Amino acid sequence: MRLYSMQEKKAHVEHAKTYVMEGKGTYSSYAREAGVPRTTFHKWLHDLLPDGVKKPRTQNPENGIIKLGKPMTHDAGSGKFMVDYYGSRIEVGTTQDLVELLKGIRKASAT
């Protein structure tokens, strides 16, 4: 097992932030390419980034789609679920509500 100096850890974290911001991949894919165990790398991220390791949500230039993440079930009985969008949680009750939300997001992101 290799031991990394604090300077090496900080350098890897900074390179990973740039890697993710440029849309080249995820923190996990950076760790894999750098040869650092994923769990070790995520511990460094947790320790060295006070705001956490949230990937910035950016528009995919290839297809114009904004990455939202997965909807989370809010209340299984009501069929409603939550959509996380830029740190905001939006409750959606029907499929049509979801479609309207996504259309609105796409329209807003195009301006």
C-alpha cells in the first residue's frame, strides 16, 4: 500500500476538481485513472473539501441535456417524488408535472 504526502493528496484533489469541472468524468473515474483506490480518494475529498464533493451540474454539450440526478421517492402512497436540482428539492406529483418541469428547466438553461 502506497502512502501519499499531504501535498500529493491536495494535488490529486485539485486535478480531480478540474477533471470533473471540464466534464471529463467523475471523481471515481479520476481516482481509477490515477491509480488511487476509490474509497481512499473519496476520503481525501471529504477531508480536503469543506463543501463536500458535489459534482457541478452542467449542460452536456453533446445533447443539450442537463444532468439532474435520480428522482427520489418522497411518499410511496401518494406517488409523489422529489427531484434535486442545483440543491433545490422540487416535489413532482405526476408524470405530466415532471415533463413540464423538465421543459421549463431546458428552456431556462437555453437562455
